[in-house]
Amino acid sequence: MRAGPLSDSTIISLLNRYFVPVYVSNEDIQKSGSAPAAEKQEVHRIFAEGYAEKRSVGTVHVYLLAPDGHLIDSMHVAEASHTPALLGMLQRAITQLGTHPGDPLTRPAAQSRPPASLPGSLTLHLIARGFQTGSWRQFPAENWIQLDREESSRLLPPAGVHKGESWNPDPSIARTLLVYFYPQTENNVLSSNQILAETLRETLISMKGGRSEVRLDGSLKMKHSFYPGREDNKVVNASFVGYLTTASKPNRIISLEIATTDAAYDGQGFGVGVEMVPGRVETAAGNGEKNLIR
């Protein structure tokens, strides 16, 4: 949807002037999901109305509601991902309701932001993208990984290491990072990923002025089901390389970048890139403002 109709200027204009766009995560509205109970009940109420009116109903759908909250139209994303189909749906609703255009209720803003973090922790921004065309592969997916001070310390060079020497860091840090290495799917339940094998090797390539440059090399084999809760034995196979810059006083990570050099999921190629970014922390006043910290 984001790569198709939701990138179309006409669709964007209609949504902003005539509708109040809302989206929900399927994981959040499940029984064990994080959405408030009232939000879960509202989604299920919409589903029930759709069933009663014999409309198209499901978790991967576009629903249009009247101002009183009742369902007036629905469409499966397989159809709504085609711009003309969604455009027609929106225009029918505008005509039916006689809606007048207005300003957006909220100002456009980035929907993916660094999570709040504690001083000393690392915030990593991950981008994954399949190499095939189609609705699942035309737009990159992103995620955020946070490593606390103790976790990030496992990537630092050991004491007394010399230029050219290699070592294997604590395997747990590799698993913490690599569990995110998969392309766009409907399954984002990390606990369902099963790492079958992984390697991570670090090599000190330079030391100068209190800074060290470290190269990372590794591989991954991991089971990742396309749908949550459905075992399909699909596997990620990937190799990757990265670079880590550290400072000795105090001993900390300054930068970290990782990228796959070869990766496939169920035989289809994809790529992953990870980059350390500034973290975000609440102000001491607790007034909701945010500051960026490194």
C-alpha cells in the first residue's frame, strides 16, 4: 500500500482533506496484543458489521466508516493496493456522505522514530528490502534495535588485542542482532524466529589516537515463518559484513554499520542494512519533549 496508492498524490490529497486516516497493527489487536481493550473491541465491532452486511472482511483490509462510526465500505488490500480501485472507493464515500474538504486534523510527521533510550545504550536503525517486484517487495521495511550498555560492551575489542588479530564476541550479542534479519513478511513476532546457526567474527584493522576500527564478518541461518503462528519451514540464509568504531576513553562505541553481502529468504534475495543513529531520551522535566543524544 505504501509503495502504491499511499504514495499517489491524489490519494494522499483525498485522505488528508476528506478523511481521518487510522491504521492498526494485527499483532496489537490480537487477544494478547498491546492495543487498549477499547481499541480491540472497536476493531471487532467493525468486523461484525462487515459480516452482518456481507461485506469483505479480514485483518488485511481497508475499511471506511461514516462519521457515526458505522461501516460504509471495505476492500481487501489485494484489491486496494491498486491505485484506481482505492481511488474509486474513496470518491464513492465522499459522494455518498457529501463530505466537504478541510485541513488535516494532524500535521504530517515521521511515523517511525527512534525509541526512547537510556544514556549509554545504542540505537540501531535497520532497513530490510526484498529484491523482487510486487506489493511485498517494492517498499523497504524498517525496525529499531536497542542495545543497553552491557549488551553493546560485548562488541568492544577485548583488552590487549593487537592490530590484525581476530576474535569471536559473546554469541548472545550476535543472536540479539541477527534475529531481526529477515525481509518484509506479515510475521514480526521475534520470539517465533529460530536461529539455526550463526557466526560473528571481529577483526581489529586499525588503532590510532584512542580510536579502534573493527571489521565484523558473519553468517546466519534462521527459520522465519511468513505468517505469525503458522509454521512453514521458510529459512533465511545470509552473510554480512560490518564496521565498528570505538573510543578507548571512555571505552564506548562511536559508530556501527552492518550490511548483508548475500541473503535469501525461501530462495528469494533480500538485503538488510543496520546503522547506529542518535538515541532519543525524555527530558528531565518529563513534559513530553524529546532530545537526541549520542
